[in-house]
Amino acid sequence: AFDERLLVTLGLRHQSVRTDNFSNATGAQTSAYDKSAASPAVGVVVRPWGPGLSFYANHVQGLSQGGTVTDATATNFGQVFAPYTTVQTEAGVKWNAGRFTHTASVFQIERPTLVRIGTYYTDEGEQRNRGLEWSTFGEIARGVRLLGGASYTQGIQTKSANNLTNGLTAIGTPRWLANLGAEWDVPALSGLTLSGRVIATTAQYLNATNTQRTPGWSQFDVGARYATRFDGRRLVLRLNVNNLFNRAYWSGSFSDNFA
């Protein structure tokens, strides 16, 4: 609309999630959930000065499978809860600066979480993630391309067991995430491209009371691909090495099983 300076997207997604739970000891079915929901989606893009700069905002809801109690000391260990609805809102800007494109956004995501009350878990908790995200990609020189970004997230417990840990950081939610990848087309050998990537994540809490946490970690990956032709058909050979320095680390935690 308006010579593509204003774009509006409206959507409605119908989702169904069915979950059947069985006893580990007897194999008998203990519960079943079959839930459907119509989830709305709204998106707006504004380009006041043409396609080079875009402002956007969106609001999306979705249906996800319910959480599972993984704490073996809980009286309802193994229970799978009913599907739940997540709500995500985002606003940002996209700037096409010739060879490079940059995006920056702010976001908020709300979803239910499992909380422990005594020896029993319920799904009456709530987690809210708010943050900033930046990403960029493009060609800095002929045959040299970059792709990377960083995000800052405040994952907060907004509803906790007996409200005792409200306002504390949510489990498995690092404040900072960053990654940077590069590709280089080797001039001396047409079709050969070398690549590398570094990923970094800061510390994450292991429990709702924020008394235990895993340290931050980083990982280096390298790779190569060779594009050629074989028997008249295009052929691409790839070789990738993940975690080049064989570093051991805890990537994260998603359950409150730590005292």
C-alpha cells in the first residue's frame, strides 16, 4: 500500500497439540491432552524514505507443547503438562547500507514455566524475556563476506513458587549471546571457499534462587567447500569442523533440579 511505503500483514494460524503421557513403571497411560488454538499474527512495515530503511513491528502468538517434570525427586516426576500459549512482540529497524544490511530490534516474549511447590511441580509460573538484538551481513571486500550479531536478554521470573523468586533471573537465560562468521572465496582456486565462525554465550543460572550457575563459553568452528562440476552436474564438497579446540563446556540448563 502507498507505493510499498506501508505494508500490513494479518494472519491467523490454527495449531493443534496432542500429548499422551505414560507411566515409566507400568506403561499405562496417565494423562492425555488434545488442545487447539487459533493464534493471531500482526505485522507492520513502514518505509518513509524508500526501501533502504524500514521500520517494523509484529505481534505473534503460538501454541507450544507443555513442559515435562524432569526432577526425579518430585512427586509428579515425568508429568507432562497441557500445551500453553506464548506471546511475542517485536519492533525494530532494517537498514540496507549498500553492501551491508543491519537490523536492530527490541522484543518481549512471555510464556508459562514450571515451578516447584513443596515436592510438586505446577505450570503456574511465568517467564518474561525482554531484550535487544542486532545483526548484520554483507560483503566487506570482493569475495569476503561476514554474518553476525549479538543480543542482550533479561529473562525474569514474573510468577514463581509462592512469589519467592519473582524478579530473579530465569533458568538457562544468558544475558549476552554473540556470533560472527566469515567466508573467503580463495582467488587462487576458483570454487574454493574457506569459512570460520565464533560463538560466545555468557553465564546462565541453574536454579530459580540464582545461587548456582554455569560459566560462559565460546566455540570456534571452521570449514571449507569446493564447488565444481562432475559428469555435467554441479557438485559441492563440504568439510566442517565444529568446536575446533575440543573445548568442554555446559551449554545450558532448562530445569530447576539444583538446590
